[in-house]
Amino acid sequence: MTVVPYRAAPDASPWPHCDVALPGGVECRGRRVAPHNACLAHLSGADRSAYLADLRPGADLDHRGTCFTEELLSELLTALTEPSSHKPRIGQARFERATFRGDARFDLVEIDSDALFDGAKVAGDISFNQAEISGRALFRQVKIGGNAGFDRMKVRRRAVFERAEIDGNAWFDRMNVGGRAVFDGAKIGRDACFKGVEIGGYFSFDQADLGGDARFDRSHFSGSATFRRLRVGGQVSFLGAAFERAAVIGPLVCARVLTLSEAVFGAAVTMEAAAATVRCWRTRWSSTAALRLRYAAVDLSDAVVESPLSIAARSRPFIVDGEELDEPGLLDAGVRVISLRGVDAAHLVLTDVDLTDCLFAGTIHLDQLRLEGRYTLAVAPSGLRRRGTRPVRWTPRRALAEEHHWRAARGWGADGWMPAPEGEEVQEPTALAPVYRQLRKAFEDGKHEPGAADFYYGEMEMRRHADDIPWAERTLLTAYWALSGYGLRASRALGWLMVAMTATVMAMMLWGLPQNDPKPTSTGTVAGRSVTMTTDIPGPVNPDGPYHERLTTGRFEKSLRVVINSVIFRSSDQNLTTAGTYTEMASRLTEPVLLGFAVLAIRGRLKR
């Protein structure tokens, strides 16, 4: 729907105006009260009394351009008050370009037709609390020096506050508009409250500028709703709001918190926002939604996602009408998702977001989460660190924020593990192992095997520390971790392989190789023309003498040949002592396994 901008009337009044000259030679622009030549403000006392006495409840009023004091307005409304209901009742109320020197109070007023206040000026407060307007309520370009109160006002047709200027607070709580409501270009110096409003038609809050907070809590928008180019100095809240049809929120700038908690979006919604925080606790998206954000820390705890929901970070400021939208008061930080707890991630797509502090435990269908673009996850601390008197070496890998919290709670915070925020429950390894498993599957399904490897490592770490794992299994997991980092640390497996090969070479040189290679001895018997030969090979003789004399180049070469053949699971055919035979058997069992661990780790980092 195209909203035609309101154009102010020219300076020349299109109505017959008052003949009274104001100080300075300026003519009064108040509409004449027929049959007189003066406006209501400049009627003589007798004429004014006669005019007010002739008024009856339900009469039409036309006081365009008239200047009202609080006393004069009170006298006018008193003359129109129904004796039975004690409420002023007006037919049509025309106060365009009227001036109210003090407060303008129309509380409880009933207007049977239109309420027209375009271009009016109010020096103090204006209030239409619990007013009922059967036609239109037009407050275009109204200027209010104080606060504006429209609580529980009912408008049967449309309400228009286009380019209204309110210096103080504006309250529209529980306002009911049967048609459309337009607040395009409105400027409100402090807070604007629209709690519990009911809008039957189109709602437009485009290009509005608020110095304080904007609250639309528990509001109900039956038609389409737009909030384009909205600037808010405080926070914006749609707590519990209901959008039945398509909504466009933004581009908007919110210096503090943008709250969508418990809001219900029944149709498609597009949101573009630069905000410090976007809070979506128990928000329900029943249709497709796209959130394009800047700076924000996004909390999606217990949100209900029934259709595709994409959350993407925008690197450059939003552009409206060829100009970049100003973003005062916002720190230059990337978009961070801080919680997915309770969310069904089957329809969730995250693009270019920071997941360093994200809480994943409790996410449903986490294995179907889609991560695109450049995303960041928490990493485990790396390098050699000291825990008490014992050095600990950590290897870099992607890790969950919850693992950071758990390890910090166990006293590893000094090693670089981040503690949990105050009041946040620390998850145990039993709960974190399935989270790692589902994230691993999500990466594997996305053909990102190297990324999945880190989550496999985290899953195995949590299983190794879980209380519900039998001790025998935990012992095997500990050995698997120590030897090869669960088949993911090639350097660790190769290191152990070198240690095993070195130990085998030394054992062979010291005890495995015989003193000398046995020499076969042949004996024979000659009987006529037949010769019978027998060859005996003496058993290996264990080496003797000092150990340092056994460490020779020749024995090293033979030992190395035995070890290399053992690594590839072959026999060297070298004569060995009994100790050497068993050493070779052990090496042929363990060293190929360590080599396999190293190959597996390299494959896990390179596979696509």
C-alpha cells in the first residue's frame, strides 16, 4: 500500500477567518463563529456565552485556526457534555491548525464523525484518553510541547499521526483502530508506548524518530505492518505482539535492546536492524522469516521456528534512499548468537555469525542446523600451561561454550577456559556429549569432515569425563586419547611411534640380537657312492659384556631393519634371541597401530 505524504495547507486560511488584529498587525486565523466576524477566542463575553448556551451534545464543531486557553476549551467541552453519561459528545470536530496555549484535554470525549487536528499546536500536554471517535482521527503535523496521551482511544476508521511532533512522552496504550494507523515521520522526544493496541488495518511507523523507548507489547496487528527507517534512542519492544499478516521491521536503529520475545508472526516477516541486543525468547515464527542484523547479540532461547528462519550478519550499514543509516551509540562488533536452547534447528540457517558464546545444550534437531558463510565457534586454549605444579598441554580445536564453563568450574579457568556467566547453570559432560555428536553429524552432512573432526574430539572428551560411562570404557578412552588424541592428533601418534621405535631399537641392540650370527655346521657320512649330509644351526647366543659395547653401528643397523619391518607388519628374517623375538612380536602389534592412528588423523583433516 502506498501512503501519500500529507501536505500542509498554505498560509492563507481556506476558511473565513477572524477580523481581529493581533499585536504586531498579524491577523487572527481563527474561523469565524457565524453570524459573528470573530473566532470563538475573540467573541465578546455575551456572544460567547450565547454561542455556548446554544450548543447541544452531538453538535458539529469547526474551530480551525482558533487559539484556545485551557479555560476556553473546558467551557466548550462542558457545553457539549451529556447529562446522563457525563461525557462530552461532538458530531464532527474540526480543530485544524488550532493553537492550545496550555493543555488540551479531550478525555472521555465521544466524536460521532471525524476528529480533525491536522497542523494543530499544543503548548502543554494533549490527552484523548478513553475517547471514542466514530470516523477518522487525523493528527497530521500536530505539534505538542508536552506529553501526548491517547490511552484506550477507539477510532472506528483510520488514525493518522503522520509527521506529528511530540516533545515529551506519547502513550497509545490499548488504543483500538478499526482501519489503518499511520505514524510515518513522527518525532517523539522521549518514550512512545503502544502496549496492547489493536490495529484492524495497515499499520505504518516508517521514518519515525524516538528519543527514548518504543514499546508495542501485547499489540495486535491484523493487517500488514511496517517499521522502516525507524530510529530509537532507547529500546524497542514487541513483547507478546501478534502480527497476522506480513511485517517489515526495519531498517531500524536501536541503541539498546530489540525485544521480540513471545511475539507471534503469522505471516512472512523481514527484519533489518542495528541493535545492541536482539531478544527472541519464545518468539513464534509460523512463516518464513529473514533477520539481517548488525552488532546484535541474539538470544533465541525457546523460540518456535515452524518455517525457514535465516539470521545473517550484515557487514555494511543499511542504505535508505541512497544514504547510509546513522548508527549512534553502537559498538563495532559482529552479530553473535548467544543461545539456541529449546529451539528446533531443523529450519534454522545462520550466516556469518559468531557462535563463540552460544549455548547449544537443549537445542532440538541440532544435527540439522545449517551454518553458512564465515562463522566463529569457541576454541579450546592451546599451548603448554601449568595447572598447579603439573604442566598441561592443550591442543587447539573448536569447542562449545558449555565445555568452557564446565572446565572453568573444575578449576581449569586459569588455563584459558571461560567461566560461565553469573547465574548460568553449568552443564555436565553427560549432557554435552550428545550436543557434540549432533553438531558433528551436521558438519558431516554438509560434507565438512575437517570441521566435524573437532566435534568428534569434543564428544569423546565428554564421554571420557562422563559419570555414566563404565570405568573400563573410560580407561580405554583415556588410552585412546593419550596415544592419538582419539585418532585426530597425528603428531601425538607419530610421537608415540617414534618413542616405540626408539625403545625397540634399543631393546634389540641390548638384548634382542645374538652375540654373533649363528653359523651353520654340516656333518656327513660317505657310504660307497652315497653321501649323507646333516646341517645344524646353533641357537642364538645371548649377548654378554658391558651394555655400551653392544651399542655398535652394526647392531644398530640390524635393529633398525627389524623395527622398520615391524612397522609395516613384516618379518625381518633376522636371527634374534628369545627376548628379541618377543620384542619383535610386540612391536609388530603396536607400531602399525600407531602408524594407522597417524594416517587416520591426517585423513580426518584432509577429507572432503
